[in-house]
Amino acid sequence: MSTELLAPLDLAFWHLESTGHPMHLGALAHFAPAPDGTGHDDIPGLLAARAGAIRRLRMRVRDVLLPVGGAAWSVDKDFDVGHHIRHIRGVGGALPAADFDRAVAEIAGELMERPIERGRPPWEMYLLTREPGGPFAVLVKLHHALADGMRAVAIGAGIFDEVAGPRGLRGRPARLAPAGMSLRDPLGLLGFARDRIDDLGRAVGVGASVVRASRLDPSGLPALTAAPSGTRRIGTAAFELADVHRVRRESGGTVNDILLAVVAGGLRRWAVERGEPLPATGPRALVPVSRRRPGGPPRSGNELSAYLLELPVGEPDARARLAAVRTAMDRNKAAGPLRGAGALAVLADQLPPLAHRFGAPLAGGAARMLFDILVTSVPLPRSALSLGGCPLRAICPMAPLARGQALAVALTTYGGRVHVGLVADGKAIPDVDRLARSLHDELNALTGPAPERPPGE
């Protein structure tokens, strides 16, 4: 039976999960009917065939004797794709057709609350339809141990016509590093030892940064520090990528800087509308960074680091907020993704499996001492995608909520638009739709004319 040990960070994500704090990420994809009316007449069967052909989706996690506390991916000999794909019909049937997307988001929130069954390959897929031949949506849930954002895109792409082809996608096993080092290769051993010493030194530095950055009394907005309820609500937003590029040309910075500033300004507008007090500093965002090297060998495990960013919610001017975000992100990038308190993955890589098994729940409970909100960007293919001849019209990524967190923001670009997925604690942020609208308002403020300043300023 083919097995593959879970990488340290994957193992940490596996043990971070609890019933009230599931550790899955996902995406909500919306499809339009085929333009010529000749779309595939069996979308559930098509999903089953294509998902079942992806080797990674046939693997489950099992404990191993060695290393002590470790776990491995193993092909599920009893795999049945029917256990993972479900069809929910009549979504929003009592509502006007224009409200189908809103009904889908409401159901998606309920589905994201539910942990994935751990005894089977840790993924689920839901087909959400209103009536035959109409628009439909697909919700994909993948455990974070199975994939990070970039890996999730690679796995999920196998359901699309442009990737799967006529017979589906045949997944390839990941290329693994050599299991050992020969004693006959002294230079190799020396290089291996040097790398391990460098890794250990880097981990010590990150650990010290984590201690310095931890807060006993997290700052930020009250809703973001509310006690978790285990409930979930989903909000979505989309705006034109051309508007983001326009801001970039006028103000400088990167697209990601602008999107982070939009999140900061959206939070401010939402808090003001709610009547919440604005913090002097924060809230603090964890901004994941991929450690995957372009052109490098494909690996199956999570390869992440992160930056910490104080979102300038207390700043009243939209352009000043963007400038503050740019300055902070430039400072983070200059230090690099393997330094600073955000580089928690460096610590995970240095811990033995047994430490992850028993320490992950404690570490999960301490997450709110380090950050208040997760904001992540997920890259998608630039080409147009379809499923069974039905064009993909929108796709909103969804990030997991860490224990003690009330909001996670995920963004991606597709079809000339920026698509935003908001995963919120349902009791702390029941008005997540209002927050989604605030993001639009913030981008409008950045694209509008600059306010006139009084003489002398």
C-alpha cells in the first residue's frame, strides 16, 4: 500500500482541528448554463468521475508506529466517491431567481460549519442547484492538511473541462525528497547538517519573535475578538480588477497591497456603521506567503509562511491607509518570509510529530494572542474555465478560521474581477454581507478623486 508521511505543517493542521473548529479550506464556484444549451446533462456524475480520477483525493490519513506520533497518507482501499459528493436540489426555490447566489452563500455557511469525516479522504464536494438546466454552484471543502491554497487550486482544477479533458485527470504522485543520506557522501552529509543548523537557528529567531509579538490583550475590533460560537456565515464580494490596477498606477505598490488596504478600509467602514469603537492600532492580520518555488519540484504538503500586518483601521483617510499598508508590507518583504513572528511554519518544521500531536491544540488556542484576522490571496489560472460546457462565472475562495478567530478573508482573481470570500463566525459577525458591501465602498474611495486638503497642510 502506497504511503507518504504527513509533512510537519500538515500534521499540525491535522491536530489543530476540533469539532467546533474544523480546519478545512474551500471554494464556492458559480456556473452559468451552457450558452448554446448543450451543457453536460449529468453534472453530479461528471464531478464524481473527475474527482475520483484525482489520486490525491483517494488518500486518507492514518496513524503510523514510526515516527512516534506521526501519520501518513495512504490510499483508501474502500474509497467510494459517492461518500464525498452530494447534490442539494431546489436551492432558493422560494426566492426570486436573482437571489440564487444569496441562498447558495447561506447554505455554504452551514456546510462550512461541519467538520469533514476523518476516517475517509478528507474532502467534500456539494453541487447546489435550483432547477434543471439553470445556474448552479459547487462548494469544495478540503482539509488544510491535504492542501494549502496553491495546492488546493492544483487539485480542484481537475474538475474543469480545460484541465480534466475527456477522460478526467489522472493525478500523479508527488515527488518526494530522498529518504536518507548515504555515509559514502560526506559532502552531502556536511551540506545536510549545515542546512539543519541553519533551520534550527532560524526557528529559534522566529520563536523569539513570536514571544515578543504575542499579546495578552488583543487589540482590534470587538467583533473580531468575540468568543467563538462554532457557527459560520459566508459573505462574498467581487469588483473589477481594472479598478485595482488603476489605483496601483496612481498610488504605487502591488495589487496585494491595495487589496489589503481595501480590507482595512472595509473593516473601518463596517465598524463605524455598527457603532463600534475604532482601535488606535490594529487589528493584526496574518498574511500567508507561499514557500513554493516557481519551477521547483511539485510537493504535496503545505509550504507556507506568513507576515504579520497591523491593519490601519484607525486611519480616517483611504489613501493614507494604503500608504501605511505599503510601508508595512515593504518592511515585511525586506525581512523575508522566513523571519519574524508570522513565520510560524518554520517552527512547525522543527518539531517532532509527537509535539504536534499533543501541542497543536494548545498552539491553536494561542492564535488570537498573535493575530486577529487571516487575509490570504489565492492564485487561479488566467484562462476561462468551465464544467460540462457551463462557464465558470465567479469563484470565491474560503479560508479556515483559526481557534478564537471570527473572520477569515480570502481573495482571488478570475475573469477580470477580484473575488472575495469571507468566512465569519455566525454569532460574532451575523452581518457579513454588510462587511462585503463595505469592501466595495473602500475601493470606490480609492478610485475616486483625492479629497482637497486645506491650505497649509
